[in-house]
Amino acid sequence: MPDAAKAKTQQFTRRKSNLVKKTDQLTRLCHAELALIIRKNGRYYMYRSIDHDQWPPTITEI
């Protein structure tokens, strides 16, 4: 993997990790239920503040 591509991958990994940390922090500080969904190159990364089958709600439920 060329250095530029490796650096981009590492940057994405770091930023994704920071987003998850901030989302978790907001959940704890504000007692809010949050869902974070990231899509990159057809892959999905998801964080849910609660482990429930119906969370996050569908678009029609929102």
C-alpha cells in the first residue's frame, strides 16, 4: 500500500474512533440515545448507544 493511501486509511481510522468517542461521551453526559452510521466504500460502521433491535428507528418512524 503506497504511503499516501496508508496515511488516508490511518486518518479515517483515527477520525472514526474520535467520532465514536464523542458520540459515547454525548450519550453519557446528556442521557441521550444516539446512533452513528458511517458508510465508506460500501462498508458500514455503526455505533448504537443502546443495544435494542428497534434502534435506531427507521426513516419512516422518524
